[in-house]
Amino acid sequence: MSVIERTTPDHPSGPVDPQRVDTSAAELKRGAFVNMLTLIASNFRSIFTFLVARVLGPAALGTFSVAWATIDLLSKIGIFGLDDAITTFIARTEAVGDKARARTLFRLAIALGFTQSVVAAGALSLAIRIWQHQLCLQPEVVSSLTLVLWAMPGIALFRISTGVSRGLKIMRHETYSRGLTESLVTTLAFVTLIALGLRRFGPEISAILGSSAAGAVALGLASSRFQSVPVNLQGASIFREARALLNFAAPIAVYQFLNVFILRLDFIMLGFFVGRAPGVTLATVGIYGVVIGVAGGLRKVNHAFNPIFAPVVAGLTAGGDQHQAAATYARLAQWMLWILLPIAAILTLAGEPILMIYGPAFRQGTVWLAITAVACATDAFVGFGETVIMVQRPRLNLVNSMISCAIAFAANLWLIPRYGVLGAAIGLLIPFVVQGVLRFLVLRVVFGWPTQWNNLLPPIIAATLALGPAILCRLIIAGMAGQFTAAAAFLAIFGAAWQYHRMRDSTMIL
């Protein structure tokens, strides 16, 4: 068996140790399985969206969607990148067995993130009330936004505590906190509020309760891993740890904010253009919210792998094992394509019957769903490049995000006033493609990672072979029957290709 050569992080050389790559692949498989259970459980949250759409209608869903998209962005101010930073720090301390330092870092991150989130929520709530006229938002959106801001502390507790659990390579904690607790509490709270006749702010209050419950459960689960570890009471050491943690988190905080800004910019700008762009109303924004929610399932595929991939790649690169990290990344990229391509094809070929579940009015989002499905699949696939860069040179992610953010803002500002919601969908796709190109260049040029086409080509070829007959079915057979037939044809051919490749490659995850 060959032994890897220790090299500098940026220019690796030497053979890959197959046994070590297989070990990393086994870790990814175990972690991904647990994370997949989390995603399945978290889909109960879609019941909440369905209920809001059915009970309160597209306009109410649009109001809540704009507010929640804004909160998702503003919560990054309070978290300040500590969720991703703490994962890397905990993974490094675990690698050397320093449990006391890990507990100190955990307590610091929680205290900083929660305090910052409470202060930010209060300041932003006051600022929105003072400058609501200058913001040019609908009164319903302003009321919803100022209330749902108080979900930020719970979001901070959940994300930072989950980051600690991920650093410990414990993926099941998120299943209990986000997958079960948040979904169930949010849905049950909404049903209870509607039964009590509290329809006005039902979605907002439910979201606050769900986020707070998830944060409390995530905090309790992460804390349980440090009960027997002594507390480090050395003030100077705590100060140094806080400074190191915040210094590492600072560029992460900025590019996280920019990434969420890119992801949520379409919603936020649609909120500004309600009544001032073609076809943009709170109702169409609500329909677009459902479209994004359905297409966003593709981004969740990344969430099944990324939580375990981050500590694995952090451990490999910390020891200079760039070739092992690159081989693990390439294998993971292939797994992702095998999963993403058929889901994106189904949403593109048979989007109308899926949206009809939410009501007849939602069928107008079929074209929007096809575009956003491609956008979310692209974001999910290139997201691993961000993780690789984050654990080594997070400032490069900041540069990439700044470029992509500027392009996203310009694209949405030009497209939405001209094409309405369709422009927002296209404006979502453009920056994700740009981010993918930039991350590929960093991995190729800065880190010297080769493009391993042998791993990427099998699912791409399978999708290409399946797409032709699927499109033919879509053109020949009219209506929903044609959509279902096209999707079935794609899955049949793609599934056969996958099975053929699976028989030849024992490292396949499924």
C-alpha cells in the first residue's frame, strides 16, 4: 500500500492512499445517511408552507416569505460566521484530543452568537419602524418583518450548536433539533393559532416558536457532549480563544451574508417591486415562495453531505493531505450528480402537477420552477467547493462572494422591473453559475486540484442519454400525462445507467 507524501497545502504532490480515501468515504456515507434522515424529517416543515398557502392564501404566504427571506439574511449579522467557524475549530481540537479547549470554544461561540443576535434583533426592529417609509415596503411586510426578527436568537442557538455537533462528527443531533423539533413545533403552533382565531400573525409567531424550540434542543444536545469535561477558567486563555475564533469567523461572516444575500435577493427585491413591476403582487410572490421551497429541496441534498464533509476535509487538509482531500471531494461530487440530476429533471419536466398540490393558482409558477431547479442544483453542487476553501483560506470565499453578489444585484435590478417574477428566477441562476466558475478556478489554480472527469462524466452522460427521450415524450404527449410520461422516461433510462455504473463501482453511496 502506498503512503501519502506530506506536502504544502497549496501544491500537493504524491500518490493517493486508497485505504485512507475509503476511510473518508465511509465517514461520508455514515454521516450522509444520518443527514438524509434529518432532511426527510425537516420536510415536515413543508406541511407548514402548505397550510399557510391553503388556509391563508398566496398573498399571506408572499408576505411571510419576504419577511422570512429577510430574516434569513439579517440573522447572519448576529451569528457572525460562528456556525461554520466553530465546526472547523472543534474538528481541529478533536483531532488532537483537547476536550477542555473544545468546551471553551463551544461556550464562547454560544455566548457571542446569542448576545449579538438579541442586540441585532432589537436594533433592527427599531430601525425598521423608524425608516419604514424610506424602505418602500408594504405595511403588511413591515409588520411581519418586525415581529419575525425575534426568531434570530433561536436561529443563532440552533446554527452554532449544530456547528459544534458537526465538528464532533455527530450528525444525528440536527435530526432531533431541526428535523423533528422545528418542523413539528412550527406546524403545530400554526394549527393551534388558526384554531384560536389568531390568523393575522400566525405564520410569524409559529416560525419564532419553531426556531426557539430548535435552538433549545440543539443547545442541550451539544452541551451533553461536554458534561464531563472540566471548564477552562483562565481569563487570558479565554480572551485569546475568543479573538482567534472571531478573527477566523470574520471573513466567513461576510461571505455568508453575501451568499444569503444572493440566495434571498430575489425575494427581497420582489418585495420592493410589488405593484411596480410586471405581474409582481404579494400573491405572485407567494407563488414564487412555493416554487423556491420546492426547488430548494435540491439545495438540501448538499446539506446531507456538507455537515460531515466539512470536518473530514478540515482534518485532511490540516495534515497537508491535499490529494486525499481532492480524491474525497471528487467522489462526493459524483454522488451529488447522481442525486441532483434526476430530481432537477423531475421538477423541470413535471413541475405543473407538483405545484397544483398547493392550489390551482400555483400552476403559473411552472416555468419559474424549471429555472430555479437548475439554479438550486447548481448551488448545491458547487457548495462543496466553498467548504474546501473555507477550511483553508476563507478570505478567498469572501472575494468570490463579493463578485457574485455584485452580479446578482445588477442582474435582479435589471431583470425584475422588466420581466417580473421570471426575471427574479433568472437572477437567481446567474450568480450561482458565476460562483461555480470562481470556486472551480480556486480549486484548480490555487490549491492545484485536478478536474477528475472520470468521476463526473458517468452521471452527466446518463442524464444526457435520458434527456432526449424525455423531451420527445413531453413534446408528443399533451398535458399532465405528457409531463408524467417524460419524467418516467428520464428516470427509467437514468436509473438503468446508474445501476450499470453501481455494479462497476463499489464505492457508490447507494
